[in-house]
Amino acid sequence: MAQLEARHPGESEYLQAVKEVLISIEEVYNQHPEFEKARIIERLVEPDRIFIFKVPWMDDSGNVQVNLGYRVQFNNAIGPYKGGIRFHSSVTLSTLKFLGFEQTFKNALTTLPMGGAKGGSDFSIRNKSNNEVMRFCQAYMLELWNHIGPNTDVPAGDIGVGAREIGYMYGMYKKLKNEFTGAFTGKGIEFGGSLIRPEATGFGGLYFVHQMLSAKGLELKGKLVAVSGFGNVAWGAVTKADQLGAKVVAISGPDGYIYDAEGIKGEKIEYMLELRDSGNDLVQPYADRFPSAVFVPGKRPWELKVDVALPCAIQNELNGDDALQLINNGVTCVAEISNMGCTPEAIDLFLEHKILYAPGKAVNAGGVSVSGLEMSQNAMHLSWQSEEVDRQLHHIMSSIHSQCVDFGTESDGYINYVKGANVAGFMKVARAMMAQGVI
Ligand code: GLU
């Protein structure tokens, strides 16, 4: 860690993600002197390569705008680089390095052959016209197209990148490459996308939560749930939580949170899609539309008394104070559907109080898993029915849960999902790296 901090000063999110993994794997690493000899950790914590480029584009008023674009190809020991693209004003190199590092372990847990990568830009789609978004996506792809491909690096969506942005990027990629291949996942259903992909992260997250509760003899049915965010991931999570009989009472945005005591269901879930498509990143309009709801400005939903808390928005969105509040209010289960949604202080508190807690790399792996299934369908020139994709998603989430139990169960029976996910992901990637020599 000291070496890494000296080499990459100030890259706080990246250093945070690496530290969490190193602490978890210390014990198993020390049992494998061959890993030490091959410098597996030193090689695993640095990305294979990083592309950084400027993205100039013209806005609707004819002004030239310049953003920064990135793609971090982190590790391809077990498959082609794979991971989303994030367009958000908070994106820095540190953000994408942490996400690429996390993706490497997450993808290893999915059981599918995918390496880890992440890309993005500090461009924000907020208040941009459709044409501006298209021009930006095309400009971003103009630089990246030659470094990706179905067997090299397969990008997908993340915050700020949904079906529309993927369509524009894929269109430009296809034109420049003059090849119709599965170089992206999350594509529209008409041109090689997979059924269930938009829902997959949230659905998979709830399948995982269901397993966490069942492992302790508990049921999801009837539980009160708080969700953060109101984007694609939150929408999938709310939909599946409702289907499984839980009652979701909160969603949130950068402006505050919505508390809806009657539960978010039916047309209210549909309305989340409308809100997201409005492009202005505010959740308050929900309360204007549905009188059962209260808008609490500037606050996060973790102050509510709920059984299950599901961070679904962005990294470090649940801190130590939030964790204490949830614990004092009797929370049963906290599962990150966002990537690294909880700060290290929050995680330490959950583990100390033996709360059922699981990290994003396990809980949210359903999204990239269905991306992997989209790659399989593209390679076979087939498309599967939604029942088939959902069945495989279920199976993958169960397998991730079992890996966490196998590697993370402590002597008193408590399942440390952080340790379980990190050790299981690490062992797979480390073994593949060992087998492939020093490259
Ligand atoms: N951005 C998503 C994630 O964090 C999905 C990545 C993908 O489908 O490649 O896992």
C-alpha cells in the first residue's frame, strides 16, 4: 500500500478499493509463497494499460467543448477486458481505476470468462440535448474504436450511459471498423442486445439479497426497504423487491430523498423511468406527482427505520454516520448494488455489529453477468428468451453467493461477504496469472 500510495498520490478511491482487497486476502496470500515470488499483488493492482484522450465536441450553440475521455484496461487474465463506461461530472482517473480494479474481481465471481476494465468521461448528460449526447458519444468513440473489440475489450453502460448512449457509440464503432460484432453489451434489442440486460443489475441484486436472508432463515417478504438513486439500477431493484413481496419506501436523488409510506409499486415504478428520462437528475417531482410521498431535501434515505438498505447510486454514498443510524434503527441487511457504495468506516461498523452486509462486487454482478450472456448470444448469432436469461442470471447469483459463503464464513458462523468475495475473486485471477507466466 505504501508503494502504491507513493506512486499514485491522491487517487483516493483507487487506493481505497485496493486496500479493502489487500486486507481481505492477506491470510490466503501468505499461504501461497508462489504468489509472492511471482509478484502477483504488484502486478494485479496496476492496470495493464490506460488510454486518456481529449474529447472535443460542438454544443447546440456552436461552441466547442472539451472533455476528457478514458479507458482503463485493468486485467485480462481470465477473458477479454470487460466493463462499463461512466459519463458523470465526478469522473476522474482515480474513479475509473477503482472501478476497473473492482470489475476484475466482480467478473471473476460471475463464473464467465471476462477480464476487468472501465471507461468514461467527465461529461455529464444532465441538461444536454439528444444531438449533443450523440455528438459527444461519436467524438468519444472516434478515439477509442481501435482499442476495443469482441475479443479485446467489450464496453457497456454505467452511470450516465444507457441504451441511447450505447447505441450512438456502437453506431460510430461499427462505421469506423466496418464490422458488425458484439463489441459492446447493453445494446438495443434490435441489434444484438439481450433481454433482461436493463433489469439485470437490480434483479441480480435482489436475488442475492434473497439468498443472504435465506442463509439466516429470514424472508424478504414484508421487509421495509430503502433504496438510493432512481436510475436504471434502482429501478430494477425496486421492481424485483416489489415482486418478491418487500415494501420499498424510499428512493433518492442528488437533491434529497423520497419517503413513500404506501410503498413504491405499480405506476410509481413506471414513473421512475419517466423521471430518469427527464434528464435533470432530480427526484423531487415524484412527491409532486404522488401525494402519499414526502420529499426530504438534502438528506439520504439511511436515516429511515428500514430492514434492508440498498445503495444503488454511486461510490461512498453511505458513510460511518449513516451506518450507525441504520444499525441503531435495527437494520437487518445492507447490500451494495452500487459499486463501493459504502465507505470503509461504514463497512467496519457493519462487520463489527455482525450485520448481513455484502459488497457491490458480489451483489451487483448481475449486470455484467447478463452482459456476458449477451456476448455468448452474439458469438452464437442467437438470442435467448427472457426466461432463459433470467434462469442463468439466477444460477450465477447463487453461485456468487456460494463462493462468498465458502471463502467468507467465520468460526462463529457469520458470513463475511467482503472477505468471501475478495478471496474467491482473487484466487481465480491469481491462478490464471500464475498459469500464464510473467507477461
Ligand atoms: N457498469 C456495470 C458494472 O459496474 C456493467 C458492466 C458491463 O455490463 O460490462 O458492472
